[in-house]
Amino acid sequence: MNRKTNQQMLQGYIESPEKIKELYRRTLWIVVLSQIFGGAGLAAGVTVGALLAQDMLGTDRFAGLPVALFTLGSAAAALVIGRVSQRFSRRTGLASGFLAGGIGAIGVILAALSTNVWLLFAALLIYGAGTAANLQARYAGTDLASAKQRGTAISIALVSTTFGAFAGPNLVGVMGRFAESIGIPALAGPFILAAIAYLLAGIVLLIFLRPDPLLVSLAIQEHRQVRQESKADMEPVDSTINKKGVYLGATVMVLTQLIMFAIMTMTPIHMGHHGHDLGAVGLVISIHIAAMYLPSIVTGILVDKLGRVVMATAAGVTFMAAGVVAALAPADSLAVLIVALALLGLGWNFGLISGTTLIVDSTHPSTRAKTQGTVDVLVALAGAAGGGFSGMVMAQSSYAVMSLGGGFLALLLIPVVVWSMKKTAQVDT
């Protein structure tokens, strides 16, 4: 599409609210499809990453390292995806992230085949790009949403991830047997699914996310800016960043990511130590991931109706409950572990959607994607810290101590929210 044709297309949306609504709905459907594939790709590393490292390294101490590595890769990719999206388009940024994640998953398979630990580490870093794209895709649905639709738009993107994310862990056994039948180690089997899923997600966005929602949103805002500046009796459009809103949204998401990754990463190791098989691990993690994403449609409505800070507070309380249940759960009780991990996923859901909506509320399209990418770097680094240090904490203490520590840390969200309520100004875009 040449520059002149592109300008004509954008002008058509500027002049037609109905076309904007139609594009908003179409964008959500495309994001939903990509997120279904992306969820399946994400689940592989979460479910068997620690177990694969444990098998290849022969020790539990560094079992959290795979999660740390692919979340570090996610951090670097989040920065790149955000800037590429701002510079070119959402389509380019997100598609490149998913395609890179697919290549990383292929690298993990090759590392398992050759028992090459260094290749495994490098591949996990690249695999993390798929995680970054999977998370940043939630922003694409908000580009054309009104302030009252943003929580719901984010929730639609996240809930669609449930279909792939729930299926992924439950296919661990199937993919393991398939991998063994073609001469690949069983624990690398889920990464075959991840490679296919991430590549399909990237292809869907690359082909169908046209016209790009971020470019259309920016064109609309620039048009409004010009119109309002020409009228002396109207307020100018504020294109600045509400820094306090960004800080609050970032803090909520960083804390929720750190706590969730710490407990989630060590749960399969804890279960393995107490005689639970791979099928039981897959069941617990699949329910956990379902709880991360499936409640999204309700959470988004609550965020829009009750407010961002109310749901951020709810995240802290839910995490505390998850930590207590996980700490007190009998080691041989699959049911209680399922409850604990479901609460953990629900707390993450509350925190991510409320925090994401705060970020969108507090930014302008001219800087939004870059800011979102920067915040997601911090979120990914928090996940890396949670995953990386969880093994060391558990080795020096216990799963119960680590879980309780995460629960108490979550309560920090309450004073952060109280601080934020001293200033409620938002950038209304």
C-alpha cells in the first residue's frame, strides 16, 4: 500500500464513526484468533520448562532458570515490540514477536535432542519473544476502544488465550508420546506444539491485522488535535503522559507477575518431589492458566464498572489467599493445590487487567505503544526474578515459606493504591 492510498484509507476512518466501530470489532476477532494460538505456545514453557532444565542439569537448584530465561527474553522482546509497533505498526511488532517465539521453540527442541544446555538457554531467550507478543496483543484491542470499553477489550483478548493455554498443558502427555515416537525427548514434546502455535499466531496477525488499529487511532487523534486547536473556545487535546497513572499500572502488573511466576514455577517441582506424575502437573497448571485468563470477560466488566483501583486491591487480597492455601496444602492433596493455583491465576488476572487499563488510560496514541513496551519490560523482568529466585528460596527454605512470602508481598498493592487515590487525574483519549 503506497503512502497516498494509506492516507486515503485513514481519512476514510477519520470521517466515519461507523467504520471505526466496525474496525474495532474486526480487530478484536483477529486478536482473539492469534491469542488462541499464542496461549498454546505460552503453555509449553510454563508447564515443562523447569522439568526439562531439571532433567538436563541434574539438579533442582536451577530449575527456575528456564522461566527466568524466557521471561528475560520476553523483557528484551517487549521493548523491541513496543518500539517497532510505535515506529511501524502493531501488526509488524506483534507478528515479529510471535514468529521469533516459534523459532525459539524449535531451538529448544534441538537443544533437547543434542543435550546442549547452552543452546537450551539461548533458545529459551528467543522463545520469550512469543510470551511478549502474547501479552502485548492485549493492547491492540484497546487502540480503538473508548475509555468505557478498555477493560472489556483487554478481557476479550485475554479470555481467548484460555482456549490454547488450557489445552496446552493437557496435551503434555500426548505431545511427549508423539515426541518419543519420532526420537525426540518427551519433555521437549510440548515445544513442538509451541513452535507451530506461535508461528500460526504470527502469520494470522501479519496477514489479517489490516488496517492497523494503532495507526488508525493515531490518525484520529491527530485529526482531533488539529480541529480543536483551530477552535479557541475548546479545550486542547492533552497528548502528555499521566505519569502517576503509569506508575500505578506498572507497579500493579510488576508485583502480580513476580508473585505469580515464583509460586507457579516451583509448583511442578514441589509436586514432583511428592509423587505426582506429569499428568497431575499438567492438570494443575492447566487449571491455573485457565484461572489466569478465563475470568477475564467478567474482570474487564468489573474494571470498567467498579474502577481500576478497586480491582487492583482485589488482586492483592486474592494473592494473599492463594499464598496461604498453597502453604497449608498437604503435599499429597491434588485438590488443594488446584485451589491454590486457581486463586493464584485469578489474582494475576485481576492485577493484569486493572494495571493494563491504567496504562492505556494514562497514555496518548503518539507514545502509547512505546510506553506499553517499556512497562512490559519491567513486567517480564519481574517474572524473570520470580522464576529465577524461586528455586533458590525453595532450596533454602520450603515451598510453604515461599508461598506465604508471595502472599504477604501482594499486600503491598493496598498502600500503593491508597497513594494513587490522592491524585485521580487521567488522560482521556
